[in-house]
Amino acid sequence: MKLTSHVFVHNGNIPSEFTCDGSGLSPPLSISDVPANAKSLVLICDDPDAPVGTWDHWVVFNIPASAKEIPKGKEPNGVSGKNSWGRTGYGGPCPPSGTHRYFFKLYALDTVLNLPQGSSKKQIESAMQGHILAKAELVGLYKRK
């Protein structure tokens, strides 16, 4: 399974347009090679370099396994989980200092998660255990000017 973006490469810089210094829109993502037996996808974007511990920027689950792309500035079809700001939806990178790594992680599951909207990343990751068929990762970097 692959997760890519045409606006930044793996381990490359995320354009400021997709951060707190720009429009704050979510970057466009392309999904390919999802296992044929997948029932749903989970997308998590987090920053393990945050001073308070890993910061969750975007959490969406029960995305249809047939999804091929997530357009710029759009939430994927699915159920929104809660990010570290305590709300749903994408929150762009806004590191207080230095260069941070943003991990866009896509999971293919053999099930649909029975969780409500606003579930936390921890709840979703717990429910995913034993159901992950494949994982793809795209890492972007960002440093404020």
C-alpha cells in the first residue's frame, strides 16, 4: 500500500500553504495498492517532535477502502476522530521551534470500526489491533521561518 502527495515527497518539506503559516488546508494525498480484502482505511497524522509529546493533527477512520485520493483541503469520507486541539478535522503543522516531522499514516483494516465520531487516536489505535492488513507512511518536515 502507498500513500503519496504531489506537493511534498517522503521526508521532504511540507509547503507552508498547508501549515499555520499559510491557509492551513490539508495537503492532497493519493492512495494506491490497498489490499483487496480491506474493509476500511484509517488516516492519522501526528508529530512525535512536539514538546508536550506526540501531537495529533488529523484522525479519520472508516474511510472506504476504495478511496484513491483525498483532495487538498478536504476531509476524506469517513468518521472524524479528535485531534490534540480537541476538535475534529485537519490541523496544520505549527511547530514552536525547530524542524518537526509529520507522520501521515494510512492503515488498511479487515473491518469497520464501531466507534463514534470524535474518538481519540488512542481509542482508534486500540480498536485497530488485530485488524491491520497493511500500513503506509508519508513523512513531511516543517520548520517555521
